[in-house]
Amino acid sequence: MKRPGLFPLVYVFIPLILLLSSCGQEKSGMELPLITPLPYGYYTIEEYLQTAEAPAGSYSTFRRLVQEPGLPVEPGKVTGSVRIAMIYPGTERSDYWIRSISSFSARMDELNIPHEVLEFFSRPGSIDQEMQDRQIQEALQADPDYLVFTLDVQRHKDLLERIITLGRPKIILQNITTPLREWRGNQPLLYVGFSHRIGTLSSLAPEFLRRVGPEGSYGLLYFTKGFVSEQRGDTFVQYMEENSSLKLQAAFYTDGQYDKARAATEQIIEEYPDIDFIYACSTNIALAAVEVLKERGLKDRVLVNGWGGGSAELESLALGELDFTVMRMNDDNGVAMAEAVRLDLLGRPEEVPALYSGDFQLVTQDTGREERDAFMERAFRYSGIHE
């Protein structure tokens, strides 16, 4: 693929917004952020599909593309190798990000599109912010055709907005399925992932309420300060406030880090020994909470959920540790990215619906082996069940 000239001076002087978010603990008595309106003025999926920006019928058509086998591009339709830079907060025990790359590359092979993936990994949130900023600049200097990134903290929004305005590289935002209202008319090529809000409201919150009942108390382990915590955590809190008398006793931001989640769990248990469950916003957090409860002999009494249903969570469920999780049909997001790239390369970007949200399944310790295997077969159909 022929590439236009590099824009090193433009990229060098793009200001990276370094708004430091606190990594400290916040506990009971804190002012919990509201989930309405959504941060930065997001559309919900339902709202966006009703706007003029969403091509009529494109979302359902695109969903069918993702679920079906890939149709190879005719020889000569794509010339040269496509370069895709993927910058991921992927150094945690969830295999979501690694499987995203695997499923994307496998689908691109199936589509017969030569490609090169530039991979960059860091820890989530503000912990590795200087590393993330260097990675963004390094990726841009390589002049990729597409840049895959996430948007969980405010400081990256202005940078991405400038890149979108430049028009190169094309932006795919992963792990976010709520388009920004202020980017009307100039959205990224695709928002892709699994709706944090839907996963919380359709599976996790109702399951806790079913098991615990409307009375009792719980603790909450947030991810980083940002979009994921708001959509997974604050959504959960609001659901419980509206549908039960369950009391949130303590909440901590953990930056998705195992050690911080351990320390937060220990403090929750020490201050509130009669707590009924701990709601965890990510895999690392959930597994840390489970470990503390096992050490304290409380695992049989205090419930803990997973979030995502990757390999580590499924193993923990099989061992009788995690109580249940909401399982993403993981490889859908890699496939969706590949199909968006295909349509764009073929000059049909109007057929990309701008957002894609994959499916979920509730998985518990009681889920039968045959049913669980079927979920895994679908979820990991490109990235592999045994990886």
C-alpha cells in the first residue's frame, strides 16, 4: 500500500494531555460520580443508532459479517501490506487484549489482506502514562494506516481528536462502544468492544440480586478513574440503589492492579466483616479479591464476580473460586476490526456502522461443561481455546 509522507512535526507537537488521575484509595463516604449524563457526553448504543450518522441497516448487516466466515478479498483489490498499530493496556491477567490481536490477525489472513501489526503494551490507566505517551508517538512515527487504541482517560481525547481531524491514520477505538457526542460528523472509523453497561445490567447486577436478595451490604473494587469504572462500577451502584436496599460500604480505585486490589479487599474485610459480596470491575481485581478471601477463610460466604470471562476467570470458576462472570464472546471484537479495515480498504467505509458491541453470556460454577465448552468454542474461535 502506498503511504503518504510522514507528519513527524505535526505529531511531535500534538499536546498530550497529562491530567494525572489519583491512584489513591477512596472508600465509604466518598461522593460517587453519577452515570447520567455519560462522561464527555457519550451516546448510548441505542441513541447512536437513531442518529443520522448511523447508516441505515449497516449495524445489523455488519453484525452478520462478524458472525459469518470471512470472504477473501479478490487478488489485486488490496495492494501492498496494511500497517496497523495497536496500543493496549494489556499487561494484566485478562487475555482479552492478546486474543484481540490474535483474532484480528487470523481474520485478516482469512480475508487475504497482507498486514503488519505493531504491538504496544502498558499497564492500564495513569500508572504508565509516560510510557503510553511514548508509545503513541512511536506508533505515529511509523506512519500506520490504522491506529487501534482505547479511551479510558481524559488526557487522550484531545490527541485522538486531532488525529481524526488529520485523517491519517484511521482510528479504531477499542473497549468503548459509546460514541462521543462532540465528535458528531467526524467519528473514528469504529468503536468496538463489549458494552460495559450492558454486561453489568444484563448479567452481573441481576445475578447478585438474585443470590443475595434485596438486603445486605457489599464492597466495590473499581478499575482506574475513567470510562470503564463509570460504566461498570457506577452503573452497578445505580442499579442496586434503584432495585434493592443493598448498602455500598466501601469502594476503592485499584488501577486494575493486583496488589492494590488485594490491599483494598483486606481493608474492606477488616472494616466490614459481615459484607455479602465484593463487586469487581476487572479480571485482575476479581482474582486478587478471591485470593484474600481464601486466605481469610471467607470465600464460601462472600461472593465475588469476574468481568470478561477470559481464560484466567474460567479456570477460577472451574476451581470453585469465582462465583460467576459475564463472558464476552471475545474474538468478535478482533473480527469486527478486521471487517472494518476490509470495507475501508475496498472504498466502502459507509458500510462500517461506526460501532460494534459483541455478545455476552453469564457463566457460573453451575454452568455445565458442555455449555461452557460451547461458549468457549464461539468466544475463542480464532484465538484458540487452549491458548
